[in-house]
Amino acid sequence: MSIASLTVWVSCYIVAQTFPMLNGSEWVGPAKTFWFYAAVSFISCLFAYLFIPETKGRTLEEIESFWIRTSENAARFGKINRLTARLAISGFGDYNGLRL
């Protein structure tokens, strides 16, 4: 929970510091500023959809076994990047359903 709180506070700080600069810039302006933040939000939602599993209706034991299996399978892939390992492990479409 503390990592989530830290992430929210850091994100809010970054937005509060960059918004006046981007919004007041002649090169960027208000429209591009909002499109930039929209793109960052879209990428964040895509990341959450692909890499954060759904835990609704799952017991703590099921969630724990999922993370243990995922880390063991990722270790088998060696030194390939984590994104490729996660997509290969999950079958891409089943990752959110915790079916491995």
C-alpha cells in the first residue's frame, strides 16, 4: 500500500510541476498538454491491463501461487526481457484471468 501511495504522490507532484510549464509554452500550449497527459494515462491503463492480474474472487493462496509460478517461469526464460517473458508465460490473453 505504501508503494501505491508513494506512486500517487510522486505522479501528482510531477503533474503539478510540469502542467504550468507545458500549458504556458508557445510550442506546446493547452491542447498538446492535455493530449500528452491523455497519452500517458492510456499507456498506464494498457500497462495495468496487461501486467496486473485480476484478483477479484481469488483467495490469497491462489494469488500467492500465481506469483510463485510466474517468477519460476520467468526464471526459466533466462536473460530475455521481462515483457517478452510475461507475454510468453501468459499466452497474452489469459494473463488477467490468472490461467497459466
